[in-house]
Amino acid sequence: MAKKKTYGFRKFINDVHLWLGIGSGIVLFLVCFSGTFLAFEHEIKDLFTEKMVVTPTENVKSITELTSLVKNNVDGELSRVTLPSNAKEPYIFTIKTSPKDRRGTAFYVNPYTGEILKAPKSSADGFMMFMFRMHRWIMLDVPIGRPIVGIATIIFLILSVTGIVLWFPKKVKWKNMKSGFKIKMNANWKRVNHDLHNTLGFYACIFIVIMGLTGLCWSFEGYREGLGNLIGAKIFNRGGGPKLEAKVSDGATISLEEAIAISQQEFDYEGDTRISFPNERSEFYNISKNNAASFSPVTSDVLTLDVYGNVLNKEYFNNKPLNVRIASLIKPLHTGEIFGMFSKIIYFLACLIATSLPITGTLIWINKMKKKKK
């Protein structure tokens, strides 16, 4: 008499992996597929946009003159200016042209001639916006699509954990494990498909987990606040810096040139500088600078000046507590911008593998169903 098989832990993990994967496969495919394009969002847009290059000359117009020029020719509230370290790149002035224009519109200015050019639109803008909406809301209304993507992301995290458990053989020995590190390309297509799912999923797992844990910050506000409480630092801390007060001074207010000169003295290294002007909401100059020699192109040091030129706050990114640095890097950790092109390539490959997993996993299930029928 045949011995009846017991329903053990491994069988339970297999069933969880199988049915959650089948139930969420389409959503995960769409989210991961769009993510492969978004990994190189800026590069794709730049490819279809005319690159703006200026010819350096000895006569550089003052930043005050350029600011006045922009204010006189463009309607709206001037919020900030970005000064590139590369002399062949134009200055970028950001202007809120209307109340709806929350982030502002970029205007490129030639610092040598004063010519003002509105940021050219890329022919890829429409396509990338389609991919963005697919990635965030699977093309549905935000209140509907956001939780669907969030739930699918949670499922993907569970699939990653259960997948790793199933990757390990029943008997954990090196001779049993080593086949899980490679794809046997000379086998039949079913074995190749199994290896593509099993092996590639193993290699991409850690990056899928990072993308999933950070991605949930956009899906669920409660998760974002809970993660912030867990690490002890607020995530997406917009406008949540230290409370500052201008020092009382009988001196005259400083010019924009003087503010820039102070920032260059405080941060004596090469890098792009972004200056936010004083306004009704903030009476300070907020200056951030990216260190060209930094390990990451997305980190920056921050300086706050009052209108009299007093340094009220100075923060070096590398001197911040680890939890604060992690909280500020949630977005680049999710998008792959954390280490520039190197990490973008890795994330692109991980997203490509993640896109294939619902397909190869479904084929494995279909093959098993056929085998059972036979």
C-alpha cells in the first residue's frame, strides 16, 4: 500500500508561492515591465531631447543681472536657480508660472549671452509618463490603482522570501545547491525555463526586496510613517528641517552673488549648486551642493543663510546619522540612482528579471498541471 504524503512546511511554502504568484502575476508583470524603462528615465528622455550646450566666453554675466533678466521676461515666482559646475551647461532658473505649477517650470539661461530658453520637451515625455502611471497606478485612478500596486508589492515581497526558501534543496549540501547558481542551456526548454525562474530569481532577489520595501512608501502612508518610526527618521521630510531664526543685524542684506560666495567658501569643492531664494514661506537662502567626488550623485550638503549673510545651519551629508541618511535615500534606493549609472544598470537587469518571473513561473505551473493529467 502506497504511503500517503504528509502536507509539510515545504509544500505549504510552495503553495503560497504558487497561488500568490498566479493571483498577482498580471499586476506584477505590468509594474516590473514599466520599472525597466523608468530605471533609465532621464537617459531615455535625454536621448530624444536636443542637448542644450553653451559656448564659454570670458564675459560671464553676473547672477544678479541674469536673475533680473529672467524676472523681467518670464511671468511667475522665481523659486530657485541651479548653477552647474560644467562651464558648457546653462544655468537653470525654476519659476512657478501658476498656482498649479507646484514644482515650477525650468528655464535655461545662457550665462554668457543672457539668452533665455524654455526647457525643450522630449518626444519621449508622453511614453515615459505612460510608464510612470503604469508603474504607480497601473493606469487606474490614483485612489484605486495605488493600493492595488501596494498590495501586489507586498505579495512580491512574500514571493521573494518563499522563493528563496524553495531555492534551497531539501538536503542542503553543496553538490545539491550548485545547480541553483547556473542555467543549464543545453537542456530541454522546460528545464531551461525552470532555471530561468529559479536561478535568475535568486540573483535578483535582494534588489527586488529593496525595491519592494522602499516602493511601499508611495503606496501606503501608514507604512511610510511606520518605517520612519522604525528607523527613527522621517521619510520624505519635505520642509521638515530645523527651525531657524534670522540673527538680528544692523547691516545691509546680502546680494545673491555674496550668498553664492559664502556657499563656495563653506563648501570648497567642485559640484552643482542649487540656491532657493527667500520668499513668503522661508526668509532664508537654502543652498545645496553636490560633491562631484561623492560616492553618490544624489547626495548633497546643505547650507542655510539669513538675508544678512549669517550661516544658520550647515549640514554635510556624510556627517548625518545613518538613519537620517537612509531615510533621505529612500527614493534613489528605489529607483537605482543611488550609485549613478552602475546601480541603474543593476536595477534595470533586476527589473527585467522580475518582469520575466510571472511568465516563467506560470509556464512551470502549466507544465506541472499537464504532468498531473498524464
